[in-house]
Amino acid sequence: MQSENLKKEATRILQELIRIDTTNPPGNEMVAAEYLAEIAAERGLEASVIETAPGRGNFILRCPGKDPQKPPLILLSHLDVVPAEPEEWVHNPFSGLLEDGWIWGRGALDTKQLTVMQLFACFFCFREGMTPDRDIIMVATADEEQGGKIGIEKLLAKCPEMFRKATVISEGGGFPLVKGDKLLYLCEAGQKGHLRAEFTFSSPAGESPFLPTNNQYLSAANLIKRLESFQWPGNVPATTNKLIRVMEENGFLNELDRLKPLLEAMEKNTLTATIWEGGKQSKGITKIITDGRILPGVNRKEVERVLKDLTRGLEGDWEITSFSPGFETAGEGRLLQTFDYHIQKKLNKAKVVPFIATGGSDGRHLQGVGANVYGFSPVLPDLPFDQVISMVHGRNEKISRDSLLFGIQVLTASVIDYCKG
């Protein structure tokens, strides 16, 4: 397919995906998954749509390889999107509008664009009659934006062997840092973990309702004060150290200053109070709910020790209500080198460098089956990293048609190269 025809077809499919409102909750990804299955059927390909809850569809397309026992290459994206308020956008977030070469809409960068890129990578493998050295499996999931319990977790329970020891291309990277004609393309090679902890403070037993001490409020306020100056030292991941070193070596010092908050978040464990519950209806009980982002290598036992130290001397209890550890993928793997090679073929002053994401995605669920997860959804420098940050989960999300074509070309070449055997 000629580039212009490919761009036109990919644009149309992305527009249609954006127009399918998969805001989560409630999700309704089944409509999007069935649409993708129809697109595959038009090309003579049989895809699977797995319903993991009513109306929650997951799309799977498999390119069989020479050795089905070899760990597969998984092309992973998600079909659900976060909410968007139309009145806050320049254009309706579910219009899929094409204007001046840009496709507008929720999901244009997170991650319906990646779904389209991966879909065409599979189409090219079939069209060229390629038999890869391993299975290539495209998986577009439901429920990623709400933690994946109705999506990737259900798929893992149904078919864990499909993901075991797989190499995974997922979301989270592919956006460049720009300095003159130099480009550093970020490839996610790990994620910080997630911690949710609740702290409970109660009024003294037998306290008179006519003469309350309000001790529970004082204890809660003291916890907030401690969190304000809280320092939780940790080992900075090797991937983060390499990212900073590469930025320095390539003259991105100004970028280091501008991205300082983000880089600091990549280097630290954090714990922040998000909700205070209490008042007359609480029967003397006050709760502080916290959200943490934890560096790779921190286990639950260390978390328990830190929470115990944090609350020492305060009259209250704490509970870990959820904990998902971080991870760091081997940053010098062959797939990363393949991305670097094909990016440089397109843009000769570009370099791919791994980083640790501060947020989570479906990839974190695959650590229990030994998968190696990389995040790479390559775009042109018309969408530098700092602009992408403001659009993803924000307003006026968009991608250029040229970037969509660029991503398809780079990703397809990388997949073919990696699986050629």
C-alpha cells in the first residue's frame, strides 16, 4: 500500500475508533473490539473478541509463527479512555475531527493511535506472507484506565500461557525530547509501583459527646504535617540514571531544568494524602487516604516498615488497601536496539533512550508471568514529550496524520526485524 493510501486508511480507522465512546466507566469496549474484528475480516483475517464482563470487549489478533513454543511478541494497547468534558475542548472529544492534518479526540494519544499502529503492523505481516520466528499477538484490552481488573487481569486468568515470558510492546513511550535538530525518543522500560494506604484515627473510648477532645482530628492533622516533609529514600533505578546521563551528554541541560519535577518523581518514592474523611456522621472516626508511587525494587515488607515509622507516636491504625510493585525491564534488550535502528533510519539525529514511567498501565500485570514490557508508540517531533503530557488525560488530545503514518512505519519495521528469525 502506498504511503498516501496507507495514511488515508489509518486515519479513517482511528477516526472511527475515537467516535466509539469508550469512556471508562462504563467502558463499552465491546463495540470498539467488534469494529476492529470487522476491519480484520475485510482483509480475510480471523480475530477473537473476548468478553470479560457485560459489554467489556477485548480484541485479539494472532499472526502464527514458526515456533509456537517460543515466547511471543505481544502488541498491547487498550480501548477504553478517560472521561472528557466537551465544553473544555476546542473540538468535541468524540468527533474524530480531521483538521489541518490533525486527528482530534479522546484516545488519539492514549491509546487508540497505538491500536491502529499495531493493527497495521499485523496487517503488513500477513500481506507480506511473513512467517515470524514466534507468534505475534495483538491484544487491545478493556478497562486499563480503571486498573485492568475487567480487562488484562481476566485475560491473564483465562490464558496465562499466551503472555508467559513474552516480549511486550505497550504504551508509555515513543514521544521525543527535542533540542534543535537532536531528538531523544523515550521508550518506557519500567514503571513505578502503586500504593494505597488508609490511616484511621478514633476518638477515645467512652468520650463524652458533650465534651469531645477531637484527638482524632489532631492525630490526622499531625499525619498530614509529617507527609508534607516526608522523605522516603530509595535506590534510583539504573534506567533513570542512564536517562539523565544521556540527556547531559547530548546537551539537554535546559530540558533537565524544565522536566525537573518529572525527573525527581522518577528518582523518589512518594506518598500523598488524597482524601480526608470525618465529621459528625463519622462516629468519631477520621480517615486519611493516601496514594503512593513506589520505585522498582520496593517490596511490601519495606512499605509496612515505612508506614509503621511514619505513624510512630500517633494514636491510630493503618492498612495497605492495595499494593502493586514497580518493575524495571532490561534496558539494553534487542527490541530497544531495534527501535533505535529504525528511528534513526527515519531521523538520523535521533536516539532511543529508556525511562521509568511514574504511572501504571496494563504492563504491570504481566510481571507475574515473566514478561519483558517496553512502551513505544513512535510519533514525529510535531508532538514533543512535554505537549503530550498535557494532552494525555487532559484536553485537546490530537495526533497528526503524518505522525500516525510514521508510527505505523517504524513499528512495522521494528516488529518484522525483531521476528524475522
